[in-house]
Amino acid sequence: MIGRLLWDPRQDVHELVSEYCRDYFGAAALQLLAYIDLMHAVLATSGDVLSEQTPVDMKMYSPQFVAQADKLFDKAE
């Protein structure tokens, strides 16, 4: 995705992520995309920042987030 954005930075990032998920995860793509959207929404409200070394005690990892993510991953399986 980064290479494609470097080639043409005007591309829609969400569409690139969707395409990747469809191609890589197949039938589970919708659940993975829902997880990515959930993660971004929770990050926006928590003030946390994902980085290369993300601590497991961040605010975003609330019991509600973990339960929602777990349901999405179960459905993806």
C-alpha cells in the first residue's frame, strides 16, 4: 500500500486497505475491515497512538473494545 501511495499519493487509502483485506483475507475481509474501523474510532476517542512498540495497557484496550474485537475475530474465523 505504501508503494502504491508513493506512486500516486492521491489514491483513496481506505480503498487500498479494503482491496488488501479482500485479496488477503477473502471471506473474512468484512470483519477485518470492521476491526480496523473499530480500532481507529477507539483510538480517536482514547488519545492513544499506535506505534511500533505499543504497550498493552493503553486506554484503547478497554473491556468493551476487547469484547467487540473478539466477536469480530470469531466471526472472521
